[in-house]
Amino acid sequence: MKNNEHADAVNAGAALEFCPMMSNYGAPSLTLVEGKGTEVWDSSGVRYLDFLCGLAVTSLGHSHPVVAEAICEQAHTLMHVSNLYNTLPGPEVAITLDRLLQTFPQPGEAGPAAGTTNTGRGGATDPMLSAKPSKQLGQVLFQNSGAEANEAAIKIARKYNGRGRHVVLSAMRSFHGRTLATLHATGQPEKHDTFQPLPEGFRHAAYNDVGAMEAALDPTVGAILVEAIQGEGGVNTPDPGYLRDLRALCDDRSLLLILDEIQTGIARTGAWFGFQHAGIMPDIVTMAKGLGNGMPIGAVWAKREVAQVLKPGDHGSTFAGQPLAAAAARAVLAVMEEMDAPAVARERGAELTAGLLALDGVESVRGAGLLLAAELSEDALRGRTGADVSAACAERGVLVNGVTKTSLRLAPPITVSSAEIEEAIRIIDAAIKAEA
Ligand SMILES: *Cc1c(COP(=O)(O)O)cnc(C)c1O
């Protein structure tokens, strides 16, 4: 491999008194130095199939030539000038995102897999949503990450709703980020304890249970924040009617419906955005991960009436929306539109789902498109955890993650080939069968 220099730099850490990096990620098991498409190589030249994509980030695969070229060209042209000036790629990306948010899957195009079929109000049954998007519905604010996109969404909701209606209701087992406010929005109390007190104004209720959300409402609640599928929480896929019923509840009580599409957005689930399987339109949508294919960029979209509450001075970020990151996002969206990424994610997702379901140790598969979790049987686990089986997969050359104690999360690039899916299935089978 040509990457001995990288390996040397990492190994140089061994000469230090202690590791130069803080230890909040634990001891990394691998040092990855190069990637191409679905494949990555470690510092010893060992090849892996990346079926995790940096947690649903590199959806076009590693080192995608069009994205790499766009980044290089923009780096040679204009990387950064601050938000005191307009720049070119950002507004173009905003226009494209507004259009894609209105581009729903057509009838017959599969919704979430794994026991849940999309029997809900599809895009086509609602003339407003099935009509070819022709008008601009909302506005975009760029951020640098997912958590920041959610922070911005929370601030927009607070300003829109006014003092006294500032509470955001989110779901148990959700994940919305690691900043203090988004950590509080995250419905995992065990993550809260160490960092109390957290910012006030957050409350949680069970996921996939509109009645529980309704019961948690009082006049201080101004917005409901949910994921279309809970990613970090275990690829928890709600019933087909869930988002539709939440939309109705929000309409009824004049609440803003905020969809966190940071993991499910940008074609990952077989629609441009996860909520589109349910045929609804949220008031605010946040996105990040897949938008830059590895370039850090986040965005919050809000429908016009909501977006317009933000006035100069209300919010800002030095780097957000800078031309370098926006040029990457522009290239990502262009490539994805060209290949019809949602359709490809549905096709490859169906192949991967079928392959996993054919394995002895896999009890069920949940998720949609190429955001999937394989639930392992007790026989397959034999006392191991999902993390143990994912480590056994890595040893054999496939990167996945143990998203719960009993399941593996798979999020390969949308550009994954059928042959790579078959190879990964064989390796996962061997990892399940391996001696513990
Ligand atoms: C990853 C993720 C976030 C946080 O994004 P960061 O870029 O890590 O801040 C928020 N919400 C969801 C649903 C995510 O998957």
C-alpha cells in the first residue's frame, strides 16, 4: 500500500508517554487508511467491505471521483469567506433540497421493509404531494453537523412558538446529538446523568405510540421532534401510520412537527427522506450525515412561514454553508439524482434484506432501503452480544455495528454492488457460525 506514511504517523503515537487523543471513543480496533467505493484498507493493507459507511455518511462510497473532484476544484477556487458574503454552491444546494423534500416515492415503490409495508397515504394519493414539485416550499440554513442542525431547529421552533411554548417533545430511545440541548432531546436518560443540569425545555414519550405523545402534551409544548426510523436507538421502524397520526396530532394542537432526517435522509431509506414513505410533510427537517459523503455539513429546512422568523443576529456559525462543504453537497446530490439513488437503495436494500433473512441465525430484518438491522436469534448469539458478532464480522472483513445487544446494523453505500452484498452475507454467516 502507498500509505506507509499514515501508518508511521499513527505508530508514532506509541512513542508518546500517553495517547495524543482523548479516550471518549474507546480504543479503536482498526486504523483505516484508504477507501474506494465499498472497500476500505487498514494500515496493514487488509481489505474490508464497509457496510456501515461511517454511520450512514459515505452513501456514494469512499473517494467518489465526482465528489473528490468537486472538493478539489472548489478548494482551488474559493474555500471560505464567512457569511457576510453570498457564495455560489450553497443557494444551489438549498434549492435542490427544497425540491427533493417534495419529491415523494411513487405508488408501488416500496416503503419500509421488514414486516412493515407502506400502506399509509402514499405520495400519489395526496394531490398536493404527488404533483410535480413546482414551487419553493421553504428555506434552508446550513450547519456543520447533525447536532448543530437540531440545535438550529430547536431555536427556530422556540422563536416561532414564543416563550412559554418552548418545550420540545421527543421520543424515548431517540438520538438527536451530543450538544447539551440535543443531548437532552435524546431520549436516553442514561446518557444524561453525567452532564446534568441540561438545558430546560425537553420531555420524552414512547416512540411509535401517538397516544403516549398526546398524553405528554401540555400548553408549554410547542414542537414534536422525531426520527423517521430511530437509527442509533436500534433501527426502530415505526408502524406505517405513525408519522401520519403524529402529523394529524400536530395539526390539531398547532404544534410544529420536526423530522430528524440526519441518518434517514438523502436517499438512505429508499426515498429522498424517510418521512416521504408516510406521505406527510413536516414543518422542519434536519439533515447532515449523507449530505456531504464525508464532508462535514448539516442543514435545517423549514417551511417558509416558520423559516422566516429567523432574523439577522438570531443565529450564526463561522463555517456553516461555506463553499467547500456546499460544493461537496452539490456534487453528492447531482450524482444521486443522476443514478436515482432512492430507487437503487430500494433495490439493493431488498437484496440485502433477502440475503440476511436467508441466514439461519437471523430472526428478522427491520429498517428500510439500506438502513437495516438484522435481529440475531439466541442460537446464533450463543451468549455473545451484537458487538461481539460485529467484531467477528470485522475479523473476517465486513464492517457493521452491534446497534443493540442482539442485532447488527447495516448501512452500506448506495453504490454497493450485488456481488459485494453476496460476499458480505457469506462473511456475516461465517461470523454468526464462528466459535464464540
Ligand atoms: C448522527 C445523528 C445525529 C447527530 O449528528 P452529528 O453530526 O454527530 O452531530 C443526530 N440525529 C440523528 C438521527 C443521528 O443519526
